[in-house]
Amino acid sequence: ELKLYEKKIELDFHSKSLGPKDVVRISKHMAQNIENRLEKEGIKSSCMIGGNFLTGQSAVSLVNLNIFEHLSLCNCQIENIGSISLAKSITDLGPTKRLISLDLSWCGIGSTGLE
């Protein structure tokens, strides 16, 4: 579900049975079609993808878009290895990142993934 407001876009894919390939496909489509427009026009965006099975790579593809201010990946089974990939991706974006909040609750991340 895509909700459009005057200066805000909300993508809600919560529990829509998406797999990792679907998320990567969505990321590529967004990168090709709206990434520059969001920045130029100052549009705020958020994405809720919780409740779907994601790999670390597919979650990283969403973070690397660098268009979301709020990203909910709760209950996505990213686990430790995925959280490590996410942390590296966020660190690599450095000060240019738009991300304000990232929800990783119930993703199977243990102490290894929090280091």
C-alpha cells in the first residue's frame, strides 16, 4: 500500500508475504524512479516492511536507497548476520544518511549482532 500526502510518502508492505527478491526489486525500482525527486522536492518518506522474511542483503538494499527517514523492519528474521550488514551500510552512508529511525524489534538479533 502506498499512501501519498502533500510532502510525505508512506510505503506499507507490513505482512504482505514479500521475500528478499521482492524487496530488492522494489528498492531498484524506487532508486530508478523516485530517489532524486524525493530529495529535490523535500518529500519525507517512510517504509514499513515488518512481518516479511528478509535477508541482510535485502534490508541493506532499502537502507542504501537513503530516502527513508523511518524504516520498520520489525519481525523480519534478519538475525545477527543481517544486522551486521545493516550496521556497515548505515556507517558507510556517513553524514549523508536520511535515516532517523530503524525498527529492528523481533528480528532474531542476539548479542553477536549488537556488537
